[in-house]
Amino acid sequence: MEEILRFENVTIGYNEKDIIKDFSCTVNRGEFVSLIGPNGSGKSTLIHAITGIVGIRKGKIYINGKDNEKLSAKERAQITAVVPQTFQASFAFKAKEIVAMGRHPFLKRMQSETEEDYKLIDQALEQTGTLHLRERKITQLSGGERQRIIISAALAQQPQLLIVDEPTNHLDIQYTLEVMQLMQKLNREQGITIFAVLHDINMAARFSDRILVLNEGQKARDGRVSEVIREEVLKPVYKIDLVVRENPLTGAAEIVPLRSNKSAQRKSNGKRVHIICGGGSGSYIIEAFHNKGYEVSCGVLNVGDSDYELCRSLGIKTITEKPYCEISGEAFDENLLAIESADLVVLTDVDIGRSNLKNIEILEHLSSQNLYIVRENASDYTGGIGDKIINSLLAEKKAISLTKKELIEILNKY
């Protein structure tokens, strides 16, 4: 593939401190590459080096095979366009006047825009769906509209490479999605190479061809989305516990942050809790008990269940069954052992079906354990067998019924 941007052992710094250290990377023509990483990892510094705002201490940056430091600002702007984090207008320019600034690199000194320039300006506005805003003042526009106008100005440059620095940082979810879809459309339909700094990992995973992870000024990982959006890659970089799963609606990988990774500070309280859950009904409760220092076990859960994924991420002992299978006798017995060794058992607000009915039947085997039952919105699809067992336990005062909120309130008292 033909490269359009290359970093070759680049070091960048301010005063005595190196922010970017010995960074190397190649971006090929037509790619959508996202740069992610924690705050302070050097993402924006890297963008500033491409645009010439900051110099580099060591190494080279090449744009279209040319040494970036030897390019004039005008030459650079004829190849690349930049969409900054924020745009502060010192004057109430009209939208079309802002977009016209994108044609300046192609004009001679004191030269006015030509008819062709005005065609390109309107074309850029049309591409971003903002042609109807051309006469509006930039100060009268919403955040999303303003950002699309700035992208229009970049498109008016007819760039081969579009450099984007956290374009959705100050936008709500609606405008964030609009801007990301627009950039993907420009990349797919017009072949514009996108090199974007993104703070939203899920947006990067959904729209990028490739993701580059920057951590403490160095490249931590570079690869396809499936190679980068992985728990073992992101946990040590962002220092949080998280789960990576497939979004059932978009099909894209997404992360679910759980908590700050303070495992070293987490102290065991010596108590054991066994949680019977499934389908995401246990996620909040599992994490709450785990954070309070309980030794948590869960089961029986089918492999692939969202509660199973959470337990796997937190390193919690889990009794498992094959996906979509009913609980086997072996899994039942293993689950019973976990229950018998627990000080406390919690049944979450999980729907009951034939596949997990044995998780309810097992409660009849409890001896001296405290049993808390959270039953708010769950359904019983077993013809009432599951609910009958639960109601019997409550009637015989072998269990305490409470809401999830009440359970957490009790937990927080200890």
C-alpha cells in the first residue's frame, strides 16, 4: 500500500521533558486510523508536530514522502487539512466565510476567490449537509453545526490527508455520531485518509480501520480493531477494569468500563458471597461485592453470558455451562459446593427458564447461609415452577426479599 504519512523514530518535547519518545508509525493512503490513549499520553502533541506547531527533537515526519520540516505551511496545507478540538471565532463570520478560509493555501497574495473556489466552497458545505447554513453567522450555530462547518473548511482544501484532533470532545451523543459518520463517509466514498485523535474508544472501534494506542508518549499497540480493542491491551494502558464485548446492534467491539484498577489497594474482608445471576442481572451487584472485599463466586453461568464476561474480567470464580445448554448435573454439584462454602448467597433479578431452573432448585439445598433474593422485574418461563420455589423460601423465612437498591444500601453499611 502507498504511504501518505510516516513517523520515523520521532521524539517531541517541551522544555526538558520528552512527550513523544522514539515514535514510529506509517499511515497508508485511504486508511481511517484512530489514535487513542489516556490523557497526557501525547496524542495532541503528535498532531501539533504534523501541523508544524511544535518542532521535533529527533527523527523525521514524512507527508507524501516529503520531509515535513522542509514543507512550507502553504505546501503542507495543500496536502493536509486539520480539524482542531475547538474553534474560537474572534469575529461573527458567516459560515461560508469560514469555509472559504480553506481555499487560502491555493490563492496568491491578495488574490480573491475565483468562481471555481466558490464552487468548491459550496461543494464542501453540501458534503457536510450544511449548505443551508452558508449565510448564518458561526456564533449562531450549535456545537454540532459549528463542527461540521469546520470540517467543511477542511474539505475545501481538497486534502489527501485529514487530520482530526478529538472532533467530538465537546459534542453531545447526537452530534458525535453525526461527525463520526461524516468522517467515515468521506473516507469510504472519497478516499480521504483520516488520522484522528479520539478520546471515545467505542467510537474509534466502530468507525476505524486501524487503531494506534499511545501510552506515556510511546506506541503501546498498533493494529486492526480486533487486535487492539482487547482487555489485555487496554486495561494496563487506561488502568481500569473493563469488559470488551460485541455490541448486539452495531456488531462493533465496545468496552464497558467497570472501575479504576485499584486491585492492589482492595483488601479482602474474609467473607464469601455466591451470586446466582445471568443476562446482566448480576453485573452491578457482582462489582459492588467485589469492591467491598468479598470473595465472590458466581454460577451457574453459560459461557458468553454478559455476567460471565464480567466475572472473567474481574478474575471471579465462576461455575460455567456450555452456551445455550441446560445446567448439567456436574455443574449443579460444583455450584452447590460453592454455595455451601459461602457466608451469603444472592439471587439476582434474573429471568427463569428451563436452561437455568436448576439455579433456583439449588436454593432448596441451603442450610445456614443467609439468602437474599432480588425479585423486581424478572419473569418465570417455567410455568411457575421457579416462582413457587422462591415464594416457598420466603414464606418459610429462609430468605429475605429486597430490591437491588436495598441490597446495595445494606452492603454499604459494612
